[in-house]
Amino acid sequence: MRSVRLAAVLVAVLVAAQLAPVVLGGGRAPVQAQQVQRLPLAPIPPRGEPVAPFFEGWYRNDDGSFTFSFGYFNLNTQEIIEIPLGPENFVEPAEFDGMQPTHFPVRPRRDRGVFSVTVPASYGDGERRVVWTITSNGVTYPVPARVFAPALQLDYGPRAMGSVPPMVRLDPDGPEGQHVQGVWGKPRTAKVGEPLTLQVWTREVSLRDPEDTVNQEVDVEVTWFKHQGPAAPVEFEPWQITVAGGTGEATTAATFSGAGEYVLRARVDNWDANDSTGGDQCCWSNAFVRVTVTP
């Protein structure tokens, strides 16, 4: 009888915890959200679930600064989530706000290292932190990032078989970038319904062993995403391009269905190599471009 009463109390506590509102302040108006409990083995709902921000880990930079890598997980299987910058999608301290995505697709649902925040050396004490907060479908999730836990320290490579993130640029005479920080291209303009040509130049710089015949010639994939912008679809044709041998040019066309200010992101990866995957936090580089779209 006693065990039955204890079980009943435990269930009541769990239910109360699940239905308790999440209240977040941190210098802004508190955000409240409620989350309904779902059984562990229940099917993943296609809609109505939130987006969870992820802190992927931290890098130590040569100049003494640190870089935090962020990603996300859209818990829906069909619902694409759009969350504009603002009270439901913000980074604190405010000086680091503005680079986070506003578009959370279902392909992929889990995406790593979609943006980064570089902080000064003073963050090395492990006390100061950067927090990304997302509210979606009535649920608020904050994720703090700070310099702690050696297991969360990332490195820029090379990996066991020599893989490092490819070099990338978005303009023929523009700068090259690498890693999660990536590179920015020159701003573009476009019109609704009219394809905008986008070009990416990649350069594979992995340090391969001459005797490694399997990984010697690794293809690079260029994949395009809407990173920020209005809740209007952007179609990429093609969405993903393979650059044979890792060094070359990849061209796509972006067509916008709504006017506004957009940020597009190209992920350039060499995951064709045996020592390189997104789950291992290696080896890709980001490339960003702002596009102003008029009617």
C-alpha cells in the first residue's frame, strides 16, 4: 500500500514539473512557456513540437579569444519553424545577438555549427557565458555557452586522416574563410520570383598522407540554407552541389517567394572523408551572404 502511495506522489510531482511554466528573465521581459509531457516511446509528432538550441562546444583561438559553436534540433518531422529575431529568439549579452538563425527546417532537423559567437579572453574564467534562448510552440529553451569541461573543447583539426574544413569564398576576388566562423560575401539584391545566381569557390586543404589512397581525393559538398529572413520559402536549384576532388566552383540559383531582408548560408563540408562527419564536429566551413529582395 505504501509503495502505491509513493508511486502516486511521484507521478504527481512529475506531472507538476512538466506543467510548470518556464520563466526566463536576463534583462528582458520574462518569457513563460508550458510543455506537456510525452511518453518516451510515443511516435514523434509531425507538428506542434518546439525547437531546441544546442551549444556544440568551444574553441580556443590563437589570439586568446574563444569561439562558441551553436546548433539546433527541430523536434518536428514536418513543421518548418520560423522565429524572427527578438523576444522569442535572442542571444545575451546583447552585443552577441543577431547571427542566430530564424529559419528551422526539417531537412535537416538537427544541424550543428550553424553560427558562432567569438568572445574575448576574459571569458576564459568559465564564469561568464553567452545564452541563446528560443521560444517556439509555447516552449522556451535557453542554452548557455561558456568555457568549461575539456570534453566540450573543440579543435580546428587536422583529424586522424588529415581532414580540416575546406576553404571557401563567395566572390571571385573576395576573401577566403574557414571553420564554423566562415566568411561573408558581398551583399546581393534580387526580385521575388526571379532566380539569383550564387557561386561558391571551394579549396580542399586537408593534410593527407600520400600513402592514404582512400582519402586522397575527397569530394566536397556545398549545401545551401535560408539562415534568416521572412517566413517565405527560398528554393535552391540545386540545393546541394558536389565539387569533385574538393577544389572548384559550385553554382546554384536561389528563388525567393517573398520580399525582405535575408541571410543565406552555404555549408561546405568534406564529409566524404573517413575521419570527417558533422557528429564529430568536423569538417565544414560556413559561408554567409545577405540578400535584399524586392517585389
